[in-house]
Amino acid sequence: MLKAAYYEGNRRVRVGECKPIEPAPGQVQIKVSHCGICGSDLHMFHGAMDHRFRVPHVFGHEMSGTVHAIGEGVGGFAPGDHVTVRPLDPCGACPACRAGHSHVCQRLKFIGFDAPGALQTLWTVPAHTLHRLPQSLPLEKAALVEPVAVACHDVRLAEVKNGEYVVVQGGGPIGILIALVARHAGARVTLTEVNPFRLKLARDLGLEAINPREIDPVNYVNEHTETAGADVVFEVSGSAAGAETMTQLARVRGRIVVVAIFSAAPKVDLFRFFWRELRLLGARVYEPQDFEQAIALTASGALPLDRLISEVSPLEAVQSALERLGSGGEVMKILIRCGE
Ligand SMILES: [Zn+2]
Ligand SMILES: [Zn+2]
């Protein structure tokens, strides 16, 4: 049977029959192999996106799969090709799109929330979202390309250079991936995280990781930089404490990148921006080149990605996966097997 995971509202996910959609001109139908569950899916599960779709809604956007059927006018792909999807569908006409920033289109459709997602056997998407995967890259691991692309985008926007000192606040999947990509770029990285399971995993990956409730990160960074501060601070914790310390951690002319989604406006020390001539950057999703870099990095084996995968489970486990993620369970990345 072709299956799909349907979010039905009220923290319920039901597994039901997948209703395949024939690819229209310009579309491709993919046989989904694996799909990761992430923090955004958890937001949705908690009801924060109920205004963006009608239930029942198929979600999921961190996927890998093979091309199954091709719509009219689509070139460059053949059935059986391994692919992943950059789940952005920009309007192409708004001022942001016209200025070349279609990844943050003013009417951006994020596929998986604003359109049906990947947690199903057969998934039809616009062909422009496809990126080819090397056949040598296992499809299970390839489901991590999307979150790795987030990290590549963040590190690229921050212009992290070899030899720089980077602090990452928050050690969930994205924080850890930013730390790994920044380290790969030659930076020295310190990660701060309060959850003991995540701290241990970060240390197992060879990352320098501290608990800010035990060690004051500002003192720590000052001690390790002859009081200069960090070249780059990534705020991925989304916490009030993180918003307060990010300005304390950055050196003169340092860069601060806000990656976390703050649902309420946090307190930020603007004096520090003036005093140290700091730069603040926002980083939201990714551009095609970030996906290409993420595919190359994932395929190269340069990052210890396998250790981030806590479990690989069938579609029937989506509900419990979201519940465990929501209750701070001892899981990092949960992958769902969408194929038979
Ligand atoms: Zn995600
Ligand atoms: Zn647009």
C-alpha cells in the first residue's frame, strides 16, 4: 500500500493511504526513501502553523528519494535518479525575488507546510526544487542534506574563515551541524548547550561543548581569546539567555548570526553593537549553492553525520517521534522510512 503521514491537528498524526498526484508540466513525482523530522515539524505538531494549511495535511521536508515519473517539459532527470528537494517555492515576482533573493521571497511557499510534504510514498513537486544526489550516497544519509544545507548557508553568510573562533549557542541538530561545518571550514568552535544528552553527543563528535549553567560562557570565551571575544557567534538556542549573551561573546567588529526562531521579541543589548561595532545577520533557509555544498559534504564523509541519526523508523512512528522530540527525549535526528 502507498502510505502517507497526515497531521490532523490537536497533536495527532495518522498514517493513511497516499493519494499520488500525476506530475503536471514542470513537475516531478518522487518515490520518497527517507524523511527527517525537525524542530519546524514539532512547531507544526504543536499547532503553530494551523493557519498555513487545511488538515489532514501531509508534512515533511528533509528527504531523499528516486525520480518516479516526470511531467512534460522537464529535462535533466530520468526515472531512478537519486534526488533531494530544496523545499522552497518562491513567487518569482515580488521585490525580494526580483532582487535575486527568491529563497526569502515575500510570498515564499515552504513545501511541507504551505504545500504537501514528503512523508508519503509518492510525492509530486516542482522540478526546479530538485538536486541530484550521487548514486554512491546512501539515501538514508542523504535525508540529512537539507539540515546540512541550513548549516552551510549560515556559515557562508557569516563568512567564517580558517583560524577564526566561533561560538554556537544551542546544540540541537542545527547547532551541531553549524559547529561541524564551521570546524570543517577551519574554525575553532565552542558549543554551548544545557541538555546533558546533547552535550555528551557534541563531545562524542569531538566538539568543545560547555554547559552555560555550569561554566559562564563569557568568561570562558574571554579566557580563550585573551579577552578579545569570538569572531562569530551563532544564536541557535532561541532562548532569552542566548539573546543576552550573544552580544557579550562577540569581539570588536564580530558577527552575530541569528538562526533560531524567536516567537517573542527577546531583550538584546544594543549598546554592545554600538560599542564594539558588531554586525547582526539573520539566516533563514538556504540557496541552491548551499544545497550543492551540503550534498558534496554529506557524500564526502567529512562530517560525522551518521552519529546524529538517533533512529530510523517506519511512518507509523511519526507520532511518537514528535512526542519524544517535544518532551526533550534523548533523541537527536529521527529519520522516517517512507518506502516499502
Ligand atoms: Zn527542517
Ligand atoms: Zn517572491
